Amino acid sequence: MGRVDSAMAGVQERDKWRRRLEALERSLDELLERRRNLETRLRRIHREIARLQLTAREFVEFHGPRPTPEVNLGATGPILR
């Protein structure tokens, strides 16, 4: 009877490790899918940033740099103390 119990324990141990392996493989598949989705999203964001940079560059070239208003609060030049 000892051999049968030992064999059953071995089979149960093997099944336990197989279930763990299957769970880990499912987790890995989920993580890989999530990574693919994030990489796709990242590529989309990079393209959008490139388009925005191009639009901003064209806007500055078309309109020119925005003039900064000069504020005059008094005499200009070095301050003598």
C-alpha cells in the first residue's frame, strides 16, 4: 500500500505543479497582451506629439514669435547707489 500512496502523492504533486504552471502561463499571456496594448498606445501618443510639434512649428513660422510687451517702470540703465 505504501507504493500506491507514494505514487498517488507523486501524481498529486505533479498535478499541483501543472496547475501552477498553467496559471503562470495565463498570467504571462495577459501581461504580454497588456504590453502590446501599451506599446500600441505609446506609438499613437508619439505620433500625436510629432503632429503637435509640427503644428506648433508651422504656427510660429506663420505668425512669427509673439512680441513681448515692454513694461517701463522708470528710468533705464544702471542703478547707482
